Amino acid sequence: MTGPKNQHVPVMLPEVLEALAPRDGANYVDGTFGGGGYASAILEAADCRVLGIDRDPAAIARGQALVERFGGRLTLVQGEFSRMDEYIQGTDAKGMDGVVLDLGVSSFQFDQPARGFSFREDGPLDMRMSLSGESAADFVNTTDERTLSLTISRYGEEKNARRIARAIIAARPITGTAQLAAIVSQAQGPAALRFAIHPATRTFQALRIHVNDELGELERGLDAALNILNPQGRLVVVSFHSLEDRIVKRFLAERSTTAPRASRHAPVDASARAPVFQLLTRRTPSAQELSDNPRARSAKLRAGIKLAA
């Protein structure tokens, strides 16, 4: 979801439009509205309608200008994209012809120190996309060492999670992003100087994923998208780290024309073997985009077309 600072250019926009293939008269869901980059491009590409969803109230407020610009073809809803099947009940559409998800934190969120997603500038340790519920500060200051360690290890894929968790517990209370980044960096030790990324990057990722239940939201959102897509409807997902990408890859592969079939000798229900998606080619950012926008370096696009069956 992130783009160059202060430009908020959506990642892999040409590739997303190619995979989504907007057409006149169709209905689409942009489940991660953010700065409205995908929604605007879809509406400009075809005489269609878009339901934009974002759990960040600031994103919905910014998007009102686009609602006016597109003369009623854009509808915005504040909430989780995992509830898209509920939200379309408020529209005239019986089903959707495409769903696009651009996962992770948006540029607007990342570039505002007050949101607490980044350690580039000091800010409150918040990280809540919805601005409600448990914050990252609440979690690190109240959870036990084992839970904190498991969270950092699982969601950050951080090999030094136990050492980092122990250092965080010892330094509590922690209220700011710079304070936490310094604690994690010190816990990493001298080896941190050789890291290709900032030594606190994985810990911040883990806390953000936990606070926003991002992986659970993704799993529920993929199921919701499958439920609302019309036959020949397209699901397009851009992910930014391996945990997200594995979930998307598995979801599509298990329901695709390329999924492994059960043994012909096994007594299984024929309907369970029926493919649901035709997979489209996985894409990564172009060399030009990587040059223009280093934040796109880890992006992966996966997509599928829902079959009539």
C-alpha cells in the first residue's frame, strides 16, 4: 500500500489494472482504499462503480473529494474489508466483478509520526489503523514476556525475539517509537550494524500485525471476496511480506485449476475437487518502479478469476 513519501502512488498500478480488467457497467471493491489511488484508476478506466473500504477514518474523510469527483460512482465505507460481504448489501449490486486488496500500512499512515507506524521520526507508539482498540503501547506495556516473544517471532520472523522481548520488559513503560527502536537495536547487539534493514524493522512489523490482526483480517477477507465475486469476477491482491503472501498463495492455489487433485482411488466428494479460480500470472514490480519507489521492492501481486462453477 505504501508509495513514495508525500506522493502516495499505489504500488504496481498498471499490473493491478491489467489483472482486474475494469469494464463498463461492472462493480468493484477496493478493500484497502487508503489514498484512493486504485479506486480512482479503476473509475477512470471504465464506466463502473467502486465500493471503497478502509478502517482508517482519516482515509474515509480524505476520500470524500473523490466521491464528489466521480459523481456517485464511488461509495466509501469505514470498516474492515473482511466485512465486504455485509457492506455490499447497502449497494445495488448483487455481486462484485472484482476485488482488489493492497495489504499493509498506507503511505499516509506510515508518513505521519503521530500514527506510530514508523521509527524514522519519533511519535507515540500507537499503530492502530482504525484509531480504536488496543495500541502497540498497550500491548508492549502489559503483555508477558513469553507472549511478546512469540508475537515478535511469529509476525516479525525475528530470530532474536526472546532477547528483544526481555529487553522490552526490562525497559517498560515504553511510550514512543524512537524509544522502542533504540531498545530493540541495543538488544540486537553489535551484529545489528550489519543488517540490511533497520534492526527494529521486524519488531515494528510484528507489533503492527498483532495490533491490527492483519493476518486474521486477510484470511477472513479472502473468504468474503470469494463469496461476493460473480462468475468471471477477479480477485487481485498485492502483498508486501512473506506471511501475507503465503496466505494469499495458499488460498488461491487450494481453490485453483492447478491445485493437486486427490487420488482417483480416494472416496471424496466430487464437489470438493471442483476448481474455483483460474490463476493469473504472479507479478512483481517493474525495474522502473523499483527505481522510482524503493518501498515497492517487496511487493508481490497474485490474482485469480472466479470460475462459473
